[in-house]
Amino acid sequence: FLSCWFADTERSCPEAMAQLLRSIPPLPSTERGTFCSLSSDKTGERILYCSGSNVVWRPTASLTEGGEKAEEVFCWKGHVKNTTCAAMSPNGQWVVSGDVTGAVRLWGAKGEHAQKNEYKLWDGTVKDVGWSDDSGRLVACGDGKEVRAVAMIWDTGSKTGEVAGHTKQVNSISFRSQRPFKIATGGEDMLVAFHQGPPFKFVRSHSTHSNFVNSVRFSPDGEWLISAGSDAKLCLYTGKDGEFLKEFQKPAGLTGSFWSVVWSPDSSQLATAGGDKKVRIWDRESGVQVAEGSIGSGLQDMQVGLTWATAARLISVALDGRLICWDGALKVEGVVDGTQGPLNCLSSDLTTGNLIYGGTQGTVAVTPPSGPTLKATVGKGIQHVITHSKGYSGAPEACVISLDDCIRRLDLTSGALSAPMELKEFVVGAGWLDVSETMLFLVTGKKNFHCVSDKEVLWTKPAATERRATSMAVIPGSPGKLAVALEQPGGYVGGVASNEFDIVFFEVQDTTADGLVEKAVLRKHLAEVSTMKFSPSGEFLATGDAANKIFIWSLASGTPMIHLSEWGFHTARIACLEWLPGGRKLVSGSLDRHLFLWDVDAPEKRIQVKEAHKGGVTSVAACGESSFASVGHDGFVLVHGA
């Protein structure tokens, strides 16, 4: 391992295998008005949660201590649709996870994590899953039309009785592993139901709640059952017979829903995560609250998921996905921040070592080589992040361009965003026009060129291209260089659509609108040019298209000429290109999920990072001469060494 993932390392063999240096997972997927599944393994060493169509596990110790290692983070990518819940078997051998299609998948927690079985339960969402203590039985519940909860043998899927008693969606299910075996369920019909078996059959139900029952859990010793609901009620029952015992005493001012309830390992206490933004600990015997904690009063601070990992550590999920680590007295030990959902863009600040990235959820994050991640919320999807080069003398910052057609400056030290500068045009691409990197050049979907400072639009060149731009690249210098790729022209010639996907090459003689002088039109691509990048020295221009092709143009003579054209090993659209600082190695990412590292001095050799991002790679950034980062539709940020 490298001590710092931006450090340059001498590599004697250009075909050395790429090494994963760091893995930064997305935060749990959350939704207002519903609970978030968060669970831990039997030992409390790992937490599991759902992110998009993936299941992620992370080490609990690193959440507070830092230094999370790449090999400690795992992502299972077997689901096709969004996942909703996951639980690891008590013996640590298997994981069961459910999704929005009503399917649960059983897969290995060790080795190659191969899928063992898939069980289609119903057409609606799977809301909760669980195991028996001997890891021999599975239970699941959700939004079925006739069947809403099941109990089955773990490896065959054979049903062991009928888990009935509800007329609406079942939100939560729990298995009592002490004999007599019991299953408890809670649902949107406001009932808590008990079943005994095997074979399991309905025994009784309670209407102690006046709103949705969101969570039911048997205590670890099997003596008790607790239920929590949207009516802010916490109700206790006997585990063996299902008798209602008492409702916990509400402290003054308690409002909102309880989204999750969990037991302490010794069954003496329980904890709740609530819509009032608080995590609370309750004493089982007295039925009163003994501690509470919160991290803020905003909507994003609502606590929607909770697990009691070890006797001295609880972990909760906030509505914005943050993971909050608490000690046994509900003192905050650490907060893990980041992004949710797919990521669209990535850039690195080589001076500070920060990675800056953003995605469809409208948040942008700043992750340093060590230390906590900073997050800023824009509210609209992030399109582009532009950082400065090592030669920049100003304060550490990045420009953030979002789908609200605004430009904001992001302070990399504090994570604060400036007031937006409205452009009112979709931005195809952007980059620095001047050597001092104070003038940002933008190409828009309305065929216009703009140049902006940190305060205002300096100039606009309307109708600068004949057709709409599909990508652009710019590099400052004396003179600078600009390339703008255009969409396919309309019309037909001899009944055949044109396959001209032109790249207009400009020389930047000065930083005024008149200083952009067209020098050549590059014609080689037979599909839409999706991404372009100049090498740091300006010697090469790399271009990639929707037909999987990458071309390298030599600019040494002043007239662009094809230098390499045989890099066609991707099998889908080229999404991004990035040169490493030396200007001899190029990283490419594609919707085929793979990454390639190419070398212009050894064009026949390449290093492939297979299956880097589920759903496709969206952006790459150089971190050093031998390291680079990537992001994709799976929401992960990965740092690779080569």
C-alpha cells in the first residue's frame, strides 16, 4: 500500500496490475417518509446497508477511527433493481438482501461472494429480512398483494407455514430463536401480529398502535418484543406468549415517527431513531427514556435507521445519508459524510490532494487524502467540477456547474459554496482559458462561448459554432488550444445520413472573444465525440466517441494529425478521458464499466481495470504520475495505482 494515494511511485513494468488504493462508498439510500435498513453482523465488526441497486458493507471501527482500507469495504452488485434491506447470517457465512421487485437474493459473505439462490416472493417491495440464530431459517416481509410475509428454509426457499394476519403492507419482521419459535410482524394496518411454529401459523395480533408500525424486534434473549410506530409509541410484549405488557412513557415534547428500534446486546435497553431528529435510549424494566442525542434540527438531521453494533457503539442513518456513530451514552463519536446516488463528475486538486466529486442528487463532496469528507448541497444535479493546476497561486477552490445552469465556487477548506452565477444555458464543458486560471471558459448547448470571472460574465461569443457542441477541451498557453466537437449535421446525401462528427480546433491567441482563431477541422470519428482531453504539455489531444473508439492527435507541428488510432478495446461509449501529469499515459473510462490505462510510448500495451463501476464509468481524474481516481453510476469513488 502507498502511504498516500497521491504519491508517485516508480513502476518498472508498464503492464503491472492496477492496484486499488482506496474505496470511498456512497452513503445509504434514503427517502423521506420511510425507514432505512441498517444492520450489523453478529460481532458488530461490519455494518450493511443498501445504496441504489447495491449492498455495501463497511468496518465499524474505521467509521470513527478513520483509515478505512480498500479491502475492508465490499459492494455486492447482484441486484438489478434498487435494494431495500440486507442482513448477514449469525454464523457470518451468508447475506440475504431484498429489492423493490419482491426478490430476495442469498449470497456468500466470504470468498467470491457468489449468489446461492434467488427467491421471488411477490411483486411489491421487500421491506425487511432476518435470520434465525442458527442461520437455518429466513424471514421476509413487504408489499405483496396476497402474501406479505414469509418464513422459509435458508438454502432451499421451502416455506415453513404461513405468516399472515395483515391486510396491508408489512413493514417489519423478527424471528424468535428460543423455543417455542415465534415470528412477529408489524404493518401499515397498525397491527402487531404473532405467529408460532414451525409450521408457522397466526396466533394473535394487537392493535396497540394508532398509526403505521415501522419496526418490531425480539430481544436477543428472546424474552421480549418491542414495537415502534409512526404514532411515536413504543410498546413492550412478552416474547414467549406475545402478551402486551406496557407502553413506554413519552418524555415531554416527543413528536413524530419512530422509524427504527433496536435492542442492546444484553436485552436490558433499547434504542430508537425518530423523525424528531433524535436517537433515544430507553430502559426496558422501567419503561422510561435514559438518554438522547441529536446532531442538528434540520430536515436532513432526521434519524431514519439504527443498529446497536456492540455494547458501546450505536450507528444511525440521517435522512441525507450520513452515518453517525454514538457511544453507549449517545455521545457522538464520529460522523461519516459523502454523497448518495450516481456520480457524474470528478476532479482532483493536485496541490492539496483533495478529490472533488458530485452527482445526480445535487451534492458535491470534498475528500482529502486523510480526514473527514466535506459536503455541500446545490440542490440540482452536478454536471462539471473544475479544479486548478499545481501552478495556481490562489486559495484552494473548485468551480461547480450544475443543472440549474449556475456556476458556484467551492471552498476546498471549509466546503462552503459561493452565491450562484446564473448563465441560463446548459453547459457542455468548461476549462481555464488563461494561464493564471482566473477566467473560466464555457461552451453551451446553445452554440455559444462564454468567459466568466469569479464575479461576472466577461464576454460572450454567440453562435460560435455551426452545430451544437457534444464535448470540448481547452488548455491555456502561449498560444492556448481549444477543441469543440460538434453533433452530426442534419439531412441526407444520396439517401444516407451524414457520418461527419467534426472537431473544430482553435488557437487561443489571447483571452478575448476575437482571440479564438479557428485553425482546422478534424474529421476521423464516425460517431458522436463524447469526450476530449489535451495532454498537460499540449502535445496531444485525446478524443473518444460513442462507438468505443479513442484517437490520439499530435499537435507538435501546429497542424493536428492522427498519432494513434488503434485504441478500440472498450465495448461501449467512451465516457471520460484523463492524462496523467507526465503527459504520456492516458486513462479512459466507458459505459462498459471498465477502465484502461494507455501509454503513447508503448501503444500496444495496456492495463485494464475490469468491472470498475456497475452501470458504467462516468469520470476519471489524475491523482499523480502513477495513480488516478474514477467514479461511476454505482456512486463509488475508487483510487487506483498502476
